Amino acid sequence: MVGATIRTVAARRGELWSHVQGSVGAERRWRRAGGDDAAGRVSSGALMHDGREEQAAVGRSAAEPPAFERVLLDLAVGFVNVPLERLDEAIDHTLRTIGQLSGVGRSYLFTYDWDQQTATNTHEWCAPGVRPVIDDLQQLSVARMQDWVDRHRAGEPVYREDTSDPALEAAERDEWAAQGITALITLPLMSEGACVGFVGFDVVDGPRSWDEQDRELLGVFAELLAHAEERRTMERVREAAVELAAANEQLTAFAGAVSHDLKAPLTTVRGMLSLLQNPRIDEQRRVELLDRALRATRRMAGMIDRLLAYAAAGREIGDPVPLPLERVVEVAIEHLALPIQERDVEVDVGTLPVVLGDEVRLVEVVQNLVANAVQHVPADRRPIVVIRGHRTGDTVVVTVADNGDGIAVEDRARALRSFERAARPGSPGAGLGLPMCARIVAAHGGTLDLSTSSLGGLLVTLQLPAG
């Protein structure tokens, strides 16, 4: 599709033109003629990269049609090759280039969202002295511009040669006058027969007519932008497909983890209840069976709570505020008072800086990391957890080290993926602790990395915004 556009423009490069200006300064007409006006040409390659030649091309007198067509060819090639991450920059450049060559006051790009029935101004270039309006033109209801919408969806341009024309409705004339627009043209961006947006050009220095040749060239420009947006859409679809595949993998892992972790306590409960149906069972045995069944239901409840906590971990955090990290650690350790006491855990907390974040979510992170450390220290070894932190520029680096068995280098990436327990064979739970911490830290704009601690166990390194 882009190739066809390039060929269309390339086929026109051999045509020779001369520029004829009429007595009305705002009107331009182009006609074929013999002879090669080499002096009137502007190198499109230089225009794309050399600000001096670009400035030399500004204004109607310099906007020779051969230069305009060569610029379109250059832009078409550029859009094919530009990386998607620089597409917005390329669109801004083309709007500026075509706007300057056309001698307009403003050039812009809108996209339509048919699901939301809105139109949004995504890119805008303004000539010096012309007021930007992009911030005022976000998510406009298409009902406000129904005439434009109908014409665009039919693949037709909207053309106003003189916005003060008495034939226009008074409300429309007033709207253009308020924006200082004296003439305009908008051209639809069509993708596979559907309108995805439009490109527009506003004139601010008097009436302007666009003849058939003008509209044809601007239509080619609209095609280039449509193809660029199509590339972006295709990439989004590809990324969505990748994310969906990853989500399906996680869903499969989720189902396996839930079925595995809930099956054991459910089997216990079912077995205990079956035994309790025996009328000959004595009271002491009945109490023991009920106690085992209750413990099994508590394990199931804990599993469900962890799953819900993991699901919430990737959601938007609360408004970040400066937090003394020492307070965050203190609260987390208070929540773990019982297991820390039972295992006689040595918790060594150094002086910690202030971070910027959501206190509740960061307490969850520290609590999970400390609990994870205690859980993975063998029973014949006294657990040691060392927490340190320091500030580096706008970042706070926090480390949580333990003397457990650690995680092998080849298993660390898996340990940060949901429901992966192979990193620590035989570990209880569904493998949600570290992935949940990573998701919360990422929601703060930070990172979580795993390595080996000086104690021989796991070292978890967090990077968080400084408070």
C-alpha cells in the first residue's frame, strides 16, 4: 500500500512544472509547461535534514510543485523506514514540512474513536505567532462535527475556501473566527475502506482556494499518514497478541496452581467429614477430625487471599507520598511478629532513606520479602534477614538479604513469573510472593532484581523513587 503511494508520487516526479501566481496573492495555480526550472527545485532530502533549506522553502513563493512532490516521495520512503517508536516524531516533522511548504498557519492530525464516538487532536504544528489549540481538542464528541464525520466516512474532504462566507451557518462562522481561521481543508485518513482520522490545514491570513492539483497532492499526504497509523495499529495488534498468549500461559499456570494447592486441603476436608459420619466415632476423635478439617479450610482461605492479593498487585497504586522506609519496614515486621518469634529470626535493619510511594503496597512488599526469606531458611538453621538502603540521585536502592538456600542463577527469571515453584523445589504456596512484589514495585516505577547475598542465600534488590 505504501509502495503504491510511493510509485504514484514517483511517477509524477518526471513532470515539469512552472509556478504561476495570479493577481490575488492568496491564490496559486500550477500548470504544465516545457523546460526544466532547475533553479526552482528544493532538495527533499535536504529539506528533511537541513533546517536552512527547510526555511528557504517556507511560503507560497518557494512552494514549487516539483519540490512538494519530491518532499512527498521522501516522506513516503521515510515512513516506510522509520521505527515505530519514532513514528510520532516523524508525523510531527511531516506536518511541519507540509505546513510550511503550503504556507498555512496550522496543520494537524485527528484520530476517530468510533467505539467512544470521539475525535482527538493527536498532533499539531503551528506557524510562528499562531496559537496552538491541541489541548482544547481532546475527545470531542463526533456529534459536534457531524457534517465533517459524514463526509470523512464517505472518503471526502471538507473544504472551506472562506470561513466568513455568509452561506455558512452563523455558529460555524463564529467558531472559525474565534480560532482565527480564515480558510481550511481536511482530508480523511482511510484504512481498508474505513476512516480512522483526518489531516487538516488551517489558513489564518485570508481566504484560500485549493485547486484539484492541490487537493490531489494533499490527498497523497493523507494516504501516507493513514498508512503510518495503519502500521501503528498492526503493531498494537501484534503486541496485544503477544500479551494474550502470555496471559493464556499464566491462566494455564494459574489453573494448575489452584487445582494443585486447593486439591490437598479439599481432600483432607472431604476425608475428615466422611469419617465424622461414622456414628461409632468417639468424642475425642471427633474433635481431632474437626480440628484437622478447620486447619485445611484455613489453608484454602490463605491460598485464596494470596491469589486475590496477587491480582490486586498490578493495579494502580495510591497517590505516592514521601515515606520513611524505616516505618514501612517496622509495620511489615509487626505483621510477621508470630513467625519471627517462632523461628527466632534475627532481623537486622540499617538506617533507611525516604521513598516515594503507597505505604500499604510497600508494606506488602517488605512483608512478603521477609516472610519469603524466613520460609526458605532450613529448619535446622536460625534465619537471618538483613535490610539495607541508600539513596542514589532520585533513586532509593533497598536490599533484603537472607541466609536461606537462595535461588540458582538459571531459575531467577522463572522465580519472578507467576505460579513458578521450580526455582525452589518443594516450596509451599503457588509461587506468587516474588511476582507480586515485582508487580507492586513496577507500579511505583521501580525494579526488583535477584542475586546471591553475602550470607549465602537470596539477595533481593529494589529500586524505588526517592522521596
